[in-house]
Amino acid sequence: MLTNLLGYNILNLGKPSEIVGIKRGGKMKLSTRGRYGLMAMYQLALEYSDEPISLKYIAEKQGLSENYLEQLFSNLRKDGLIQSVRGAQGGYMLSRLPKDITVGEILRSLEGTLAPAHCVTEETDCSKEESCVTKLVMVKIKDSIDSVVDSITLQDMVEQALNIE
């Protein structure tokens, strides 16, 4: 899990029903899209080769729904993070080396922005923006989250898992 990956304790991969956001007394949480996609990408990195891996195999290894993964992989493929291979021996494979794909890329592909509030995204149109006392805090939180997820690669996750086992 990512809760203590590489000394960072920022992402909570808890219950599948939880959604992105910071709740009173809670932690920032990812939706199932982000968590399951990250788990599937981890599986592809764990078994990285020039041979495709079937969606069924990935779903079984990670205990995920094959149909749901199909939807997630559509986004990941569109964003250039994975490639698909058709045919009897087909499946999916990473489009780049595991060391070249960050957790941030994966999460943004599946979740969109990781901003804690809408006002710190590019598409903001807030009438209070010039006098907002919390925007500075929200920007710092967003920058910190981005820094953490962009500093962790799939290779880091694989190495962390191998050290745990």
C-alpha cells in the first residue's frame, strides 16, 4: 500500500467507496479509479517485460474487477501510459520503463487534478480569488501532494514491495 511508501504518509488506500477529498477528521482519499488503476499499473511494473499481460491475469492477481479495469485501462492507454496488444496472446504492457512512470501521472490520468480545492486548479473562476485567505494554504497543499506523487515511480513501488517480502 502507499500509506508509508518511501517515508511519505499522504495517500490512504482505504475502503473502495471513499472518494477524493479531505473530510473532517479524515485523510485525503482516492477514489477506486485511482487506487485500482495504481494497483493494476503496479502489477504491470512488477512483471515488466516486452510481453503483454492479460487483463484477466491482472484482475486476478490484484483482486479487482476485470470489467472495471477495462474502463480504467482505456484512460491509461489514451494518456500514453500503457499499450494494448490484440489477439490470443494479447493484453497490456507499460508504454515506458517502470522508472519513467510516476504515481502522479497515473493518478492524474484516472482522477484528474489532485488539488484539495477547486480554486487551485487552472479552470478556476472564483470571485473571491484576490482576497481569499485560504488559497495560499490550498496552493501549498496541492504543491506538496504533486511533489510527493511525482517523486514516486512504479519502479520505486516494485522495489519497496520486494524489500517488504
